[in-house]
Amino acid sequence: MSLASVKAFLLSHAPDLQVVEVDTSTATVALAAAAHGVEPGRIAKTLSLRIGDEVILLVISGDARLDNQKFKATFRAKPSMLQFDDVEAATGHPVGGVTPLGLLQPLRVFCDESLRAYDDVLPAAGAMHAAVRLSPARLAELSGATWVDVTRRFEADTAGGAGATPAATA
């Protein structure tokens, strides 16, 4: 159903774009990057967050992490991730396939500045094996997103694991 809603959305709002389906899961940034033959930063991951009583979607580059201080300064609130079971109920998309396109209900969407480092990005398309390739500007336009700067790059962290410091990996 979710993949169908994204395809219907694209047919109606962006008929020039096509969903790319692959034989393997793209549920994580690493899997998606490998399946589509791109660097991890080009994978546009969509976070389902709660701010107070409101559910929002935040789309960030695959090589970025949420910066809690920047987020709190921008939204004046601390985010919390939606529970696994609540994601599909709020978005209409399963975890691993969440996209700001073809949503079950209107949600506020935000695109992070980290996406602008790339000419094109690949957000999921409603299923763990599907994506769509488009420019960050087009993604923001189609999803009605507001641009924010709430992440930090973590390329240096990946060598020694998440959050690793040079001292910890030496």
C-alpha cells in the first residue's frame, strides 16, 4: 500500500520521476547506498519525530546526524523518535521505507541543509526496496518542506564506530 501511495503521488505531482525498485533491502543508509551505487551521503533518510504532541518528518543526508543543540535552538523543543509501531500509523510508510512523499496524512516536513551538498539524493519510496532520485530542491518542493540546519556530519565517527573519538580508536 505504501509503495503504491508514493507511486500515485509521483504520477499526480511529478510524472517525470520514477520509483527505483531493487532486489535487496534499502532499510539502512549502508544498504541503500550499496544497492543504488552511491555514496552514503546521497541517501536521504527520513526521521519520524515527535515534538510535544506533533509528529514531524525531518529529511537529512545519510552522512549526517541530528545535532540536539541545533535542533533545540531551531524548534525550541527536544525531539523524540516515534516508536516503531507509531511510524506507519503516522506516515503510512513502514520503518525503512519512510519518505515525505505520498503520506497517509499531512505532516510538517523539514529538509536539512546537509542534503544541499549533493546534486541529487535518494529518499525511500514507501518500501524497504524502493527509492526515488531527485534534487534536494525538488524533494523540498514536492514535500512542502521548510529548510533547517539541525545536523552535523559524522564522517569522522564512522572509522571507529558511532561517536568514536581519535583517542578511543587509537
